[in-house]
Amino acid sequence: MKKVLIASTVGTAVLFGTLSAGIPGLPAADTQVAKAATQLPKGIGGRAYLNSTGAVFTAKIKLPDTVKHDDSVSTPYIYSGFRATSGTEADIGLQYSKQYNVWKPLMKVGAKNEETYIEGKDKFTYNKGFRPGSTVQMTIYKNLNGNTRMTLWGTNNDGYTGRIITEIQGTNIGTISKWKTLATAAVSYESQRNAIKATFSTSFNNITIDNKAVTPVVDTQDFAKVSVSGNNVSISVNK
């Protein structure tokens, strides 16, 4: 069964628009790359890169105990992903639902955002998602039989512990140039940036790519603090 992930109004516009529209942490054109190290387009937050060309990313994500979200224009995100040498960007992870106070899965690879749910859809979508303060085990496969796959294992807001497996099919990702970790508060339009009021903290722990520990490199701290220790990175967003 296939279904287009229905994000919040803000999330849909920001994450699931065309590649040229840009999202936080993803410059839409080469002209934006220079400023990306100090400011994210269409949002605020922190980003660290992982200089690895490997195929399988794993990490344990510590979700925020609380999210202070006092605006009506932004959506908080915690995600990983990669940039392929072809130019394709992938954004894979979690978005916050203020309505249900949970973190829900998201996937976007290039212009593709139509997900196939392999397992766990009824436990971690709609009015369910990962519980604040819990730890989520993330695994991303850049190319599994031509598809990009994400597995998230953790506990939902009903206390159920299990996993959700989702794929974007037909991505056919080749060589990776780098991986990334981000925490952002995203908006649909650059003009909404000043209205963002969001505070939350997260961490990606025990990061491995192809079963090898990889140390993140701090890239962007835009109303955010990014701290690296070994193969762990903490990101605090505060505006």
C-alpha cells in the first residue's frame, strides 16, 4: 500500500515541495551554499555533516523531553539523510506533531515523497508516533534493491514498542558524497523566519555508517548549538 505522508500544513509545503523550493539544511541552488554554513534557508536549526560515502547509516536518536513551540508557522524536525554525487538530497527522520505531541516518520528523496509502508504504519502514523523523551533506533539504507529504506524502532504514545519500516521506491541512489544530521524548525517562506519561536534539544548517538563509527563535523548553528563528542552529536535549537 502506498500513501503520501500527510504532514502538517507547514511540513508539507517545506519538506514535500519540489527540490528547487529548498528545505532547512538543503540549499536549493549553488548560490545558497555559501551562506548555508551560517544560516539555513526557510528555517532555523543545527546541522552536522558526516564525511562518509557508505551505504547504511545507524544512530540512536534521543527525542526531546519537551518541545516549546509557540508559533503557528513552523514545524520542528529531527532528521538525517544524505547528498548523492548526482545532486539528489535525501531527508529522512522525524517531524513533530504539536496536535498529538508525538514525533512521526518522514521521508523525502529528491522530488520523491510517496512512501511504501512495509511494517508498523498503524502504530506510528496518524494520531500515533514516537513518544517524547524516548530513544529511537534509526537505520537508513541508501539503496536496497533500488529503493531507499528507513527503519525506526522505539516506543509510541500508547506505550507500544516496535518498529516502522518505510521505503521510497525507485530512487536508485548511486554514490554518496556525505551524510548529515539536523534539528530544525522549518517554515514555508523565508519571510516567516522571524516569527519562529521554538526550543528543543536532541542527540544522535553511536552514529555508524557501514558499521564503522563516524565523527560528525559541525556545519551550521543558526539559533542552535551543535556539539560533537566522538560519534555522537547533540543539537539544541532555541529561538
